[in-house]
Amino acid sequence: MEVPSPFNTKSNNPLNQLENSLAELAKKLPHLPQNVREIFAKYGPYLILISAIGSTLSVISMVFGINGLRFIAYYSPGGGVWGYYWTVLILGTALTALLQIIGLQKGLLKQTRTGWRFAFYASLINIATTLLLTYFVNALVGGAISLYLLFEIREYFK
């Protein structure tokens, strides 16, 4: 049995279905001016690079810094909700950074669709992490802005 690839746009997997549904929704929304979209498409990957570096440094700080010691203390028996919070935060931030880095390596700076998809997946993981940490308003507003901008520049990534 062949495993469907999330990078095959003809595949009927849930990520492709979500991407296509969001792309259809994005077509109905008001668009940014053409020159603004071109600027975001050209310089957006560099913002993702800065975000990936910041996220990586945050994960290193959370695991090995003072916050890491707090994570270990709270994760021990009796740590309760703080152990959950730090675990979700560290894993979500690490996975987001990893997907951003892979996206950059797979061609985000060269404006390939595969690179764009990794930025899309990183955005979805970031939204899910924010929701799991119960920051619902942040997840909805930040996620909506992030996805709106991603789908505004999607056409530039072939």
C-alpha cells in the first residue's frame, strides 16, 4: 500500500483538503494590493528565517536555561498543570521551528510550493500549540492573520 504524500496536491489526504478549503475561502476575502503581496512574497521568507532562529533559541533556553530547571521541577510528580504547559510549549515551539527550517531548506527562499507548504504546516502547529495552551483569542486572531498572509502570497510559490 502506498502512503500518500502531503506534497502531492492530487492526494486526498486531510492536509491537502484543508489547504484547498482554505485556498477557496481565501479567494472570497479582500486581497492586499498586488505590490504589497509581492513584498510579502519576496521578504516573508526572511521573516520566517528570523522566526525560526528565535524559536530555536527559545527552545534551547527553555530546555537548558532557568526555565528548563522550572520545567523539570514542575514536571516531577505534583507538578500538575505546569508540567503539561511546559511540555506543550517546548514541543510546539520546537516542531514549529523545525518545520520553518525545513521549509527554508526545501525552497521557501526560492519561492517553491513545497517550501510554502512547510510554512503552512508550521503555522498550523503554532495555532494548535496556542490552542492547547488555552490562549483561544491569540490562536484565533494570530492564526487568522498568519493564514491570511500565507494564502495571499501562495500564488507566488510554484
